[in-house]
Amino acid sequence: MGNDYWPEIGEFVVCSVKNVTDFGAYVELEEFGGKEGFIHISEIKAGWVKYVRDYVREGQKIVCKVLNVDTSRGHIDISLKDVNEHQRRAKIQEWKNEQKADKWLQFVAEETGTDNETMVALHNKLYTEFGSGYAAFEEASVEGERAFTALKFNEKIVESIVKIATENIKLPFVDIAGYVDLTSDLPNGIETIKEALTAADSIADVDGKDVRLEVSYTGAPRYRIKVIAPDYKKAEAVLKKSAQAAIDTISALGGSGIFKRHIDSEKA
């Protein structure tokens, strides 16, 4: 992502440590155009920290959690201690996948003779529609050109994306995704949405070990539900059950939810 984007509070981000001081560390956020973040010494590690350099050093790549974002001041507060090992590994893998997607998009640009400005706009559109560039290639590897029907991309670009996706992503299972828009105007709206997402995520446990389900935030009020299953019929059923669980939960708590199998490009 570029300079127009800011991280969300609670989001995990990959950072490069630039300057370590006695009271914390300054870092660059790799996925947000090199925006600067700050880790206060109290957010380095649980418990007392005497020397920050015992835990982070210049040039190190780390995963942090966003605590606060002040766009007017260009200030981002982040935490290192709030990231466990599982979250760190998952985020690093996600970041590496996105780097692959960026390279693949460069191949698309070269193969189709598309200028940089158009490719930047295309990348942003893919991120908006699919949650990430890599997720867009995953969808392309499963659904082919149908994955981009609503986006009205140039035909040569779509063909190139599908070709590169097919060559580079080998999925042993069917991989599909849908979206739920969850809203609540109640004072405890955030907690209500969290409960709905927990309900959506729990569906995979009910449907067995051969189903993988991931719920991710794509931008208020939208959440992406990704399902990997042995066959399309089961994947579609789990996706719908997961979305319905979220909608039923938030509706029971005074909010509202809508399921969308695909996103209409005019409304994204």
C-alpha cells in the first residue's frame, strides 16, 4: 500500500526498526509507504524493561499491533508486547505473500504493457475488493476470469492475472470468499461486532477438520470470510452458514448484517 493508506487500530503491521532510544523505538511501517510508528518502552515487553536494545535493534524486522493513529499529526503508536508468536508468524507469512503479489503484478504490467499509474489504481482496486493483492490471485487461481467480472478490468490484464495465478498458486482445496457488512449503533457496538465475528469463525469447528475458515477486516463495515474446503459445494455451504451466524448474532444484539457473495464494483 502507499502513502494514502493508514493502518487500523488493532491491525498487525510489519515494521523495520530505524532508531532505538532509551525510551522506545521508532520504526517504518513496511506496508504503509514507510510511515513512521513509535513503540514506547512500556510496549516493548510485559514487565520492566531496562534497555530497549535488549529486545529490538536497528535494521530488525518486527511485527507490531497498532494502538493509536493520529492522521493529523502523522503519528502512529504501536505495541510489540501485544503480539504473540502465532500472530507474528501469520503476519509475516501474509506480508511475504503480499510481496509475491506485488511481483506478480509487475509481471502483469510488463506482459500487458500497462503503465504504472494504471497498475497502482488496479492494485488499490484489488485490495478494496479482495482484502489483499494475494487474495485476488488466490481467487483467480480458483475461479479464473469470473473472479473479476464485476470489476470491468481490461481483458488482457485479467487474462494475465489468471495465467500467473494458475502458474504460481497450487491450491489442494477449493478456496472461495464472501463478505458481510456488520453495523451497530449501540454504545457497545464494537463488542457486538466482535461477538458476531466470533460466531462466524466458529462454524469451521462445527464442520470438521477438513475446512479452514478465515475472517478478516477489509474496511468498515465490511469483513471478508474466506473458506477453504475439499469441494465447492461444502465451501459454499460453510461460507453461507458462517455469514448467517454473524448476521443472526448481531441482529439478536440489536445490530444488523448483510451477506454479499461478491462485491458490486460501483459500491466498493
